[in-house]
Amino acid sequence: MNYQPLNVRLIANPIAGRGAPGSIKRAVDLLKDKVSLSTFITQKKGDAESFARQISSEFAIKSLPPTFFKGGQVGILIIVAGGDGTINEVINGLLASGISDVMPPVALLPFGTTNVLAKELGIPEDIEQSLQLALAGSSKKISLGRIVITRDSSPVTRYFCLMAGIGFDGAAVHGVKDGIKKISGKGAYILSGISHLAKYSPPLIKVKTSTGLLTGYTAVVGKARCYGGYFSVTPKASITEPKIDLCLFGGKTRRDLIRFVNGVVSKNHLNFSDVFYGKFTEMEIVSDREVHVQTDGDYFGTLPLKIDVVQDALSVVW
């Protein structure tokens, strides 16, 4: 379905990557003569989610004038100019009040450090090309992962479009310092990963699925193939499929973990005897010790948790 937006809401993160402020200005210059444009510039973590929540509140049917509808679709487009963390915030802001058939579609201007979702969808990092795609591309439904941490009496829910990492992955993200991340980008994650590798002593993770109980020491639950750029831990995942892919690693030692990482780099890890891979619609993950969790590259919390899939949760233009 081709989508021609009448109104554009641009949510932009000026610290998403090097050169982001200039890229945002360029995007505004290109858009302002083509559409009715409203721009929201983030200043701190959480702003993109707040802006998206504010925008989503406009789309209660009773509050929309007829001119906002074209052929049954909301005549508005949200463009996210930033990285995967900004996109994750926007998704969670839009879905804060639940799934809606009149939720406006989202398009991407990949200005971040890694831009995993853009790579997954084949969205170019060139500003003019990605804007052209945003304005003239097709709107398609994607399915999202929904993760609920159940440790406290008040469960915390987040949606993710790429992956949730449990164990070493989550611990490495937990160890990233915001100040270093702003300066070095990917390097901050590498430094944290090396630090945690040196003291790697993982607790056992238990994954309760529809086919039985699985155990391992680090897990990635994927909604997309790409991971951290061009690597793929869940290569059979599809962002449009109503499934979540589980890659569970059974190795406990540092040598095992290095072997697993090398397997991912060489695209051979699914052939390892201590790697489980499967597709599910829901699962519960627990441990007797503290285990950290990240979603879409941002820290989330610790086990226990439940994960399921939300089919056709959001429309994305690409």
C-alpha cells in the first residue's frame, strides 16, 4: 500500500550519532516545502517516548478532523531521525495506550551509531534517499516483541523490534557508561563486553516454552535477523512474522563464550551442539541469581520475565 502523508511529525535525536544536528537540519530543509511539518527535538533520554505518547494521544478517533483521513488511513506520518534507541522509545510511546488501527505509520532516518533496524529493512543512511523512501514507500505491518519483567509487584512492560539479550549481552549493556557511549559509540559496548568477559561466570538461565523447559547461560530473543550491525544471532527471525526466535547458548566458560561469538561472526553458531534455536509465540525466563536484560540495545532490568509477540503491532514505511 503506497502512503502519501499529509502531515509529518519529525522526532529527532541530535546526539544519536556524529553529525546528527547537521543531518537533522538538512532533513528539515528537505521536508518543510513538501509537507506540513512539526519537529520535536529530544534533549534527554525518554523525550522521544514522551513525544510519541503525546502524538499518539492525537489519534483518538473522536478528536481527529476528517482531513486527517485518506482512504481509511490516518493522513499523517511520524519520521524518527535517530538510532535504534530513539526508535525503541518512539515505539513504546506510541503503544503506551495499546494497539490501535488508526495509529500513524513510522518511517526512519537512520542517524544512529549502528542503525540495526534500518539495515534490517534496507533503509539507506543517505538523508535524501531515506526521506524519499519515507514519503513514497509502502506502509507494512510489523510484529513486535513484548517483554514484561515480573520481579516486582508492579510489572514493567516494554516493546522491542530487534532483540532482547539475557545474560552476558544484558550485562555488557548494563556496564556501558552513558558518558563513554556519547563519545565512543560502539566502542563503549566493546569495552564493557571485554570487561565482563574477564569476569564471566554466568548463572543458569531457565526458559519455559510451549515445548518444555530449556536451560543455558546466555540468550538472545530476536524479532529481527540483524544484531549489532551486520552480525546475526537469530538469522531466521522476521520482523513481520508473528514469532519470536530464541537462540540459547549452553556454554558456561569464557572459552565457550568466545567460541560462540566467533561462531556468530562466521555464521556457524547454529551448528554448535550447545546452541538451541527455535521459534515461539511466548516464553518465560527465570534464574536463581541476578541476570541482566537489554532490549534493542538499552538496559531494561533483571530476571524473571515473560516475553510474547504482538502481531501487526505497528506500521512502518520502507
